[in-house]
Amino acid sequence: MFIPHLDIMPLVYGIVIFLGLWSMWAKLTSGRFIALVIEAGVFWLVFSLHGGSMAGGFAAAIAALLAGSVFPRMIGKKP
């Protein structure tokens, strides 16, 4: 039976938040502290700028995942 009012956004939100926590835990246990600080900082900044809403948390989690994987690779590279 088809449920026309099914909202999967909370499920997607939970998966993205879990991936963010997993990513930060992996950085912490592997000693990549700069990447961890970047990821946590971006999450805090974006989440606080969006007022703590669910959409803001979703945007913050995605931004933090991207920043935590891209910015540390850019540190120390010459242009």
C-alpha cells in the first residue's frame, strides 16, 4: 500500500548526522586533529547562523562533512 504522506527527511537527516559523527570520530581516533577542529568549527558556525533549526542542522552537517574532507587537504599545498 502506498503512503502518500511519508516524509523521509528525518531519516535522511539522521543518516547525514550519523555520517558527520562517524567522520569526526574517525578523525579523532586517527589523530587528524586539524581536520577535526575544521569540521566541528564549520558545523558550529553554520548551525548557529541558521538558528538551530532542522534545516540548519542539515546544512551544517553537509557543510562540515565537505569542509572536513576538503580543507585539510588544501593546508600546506602550494598554489
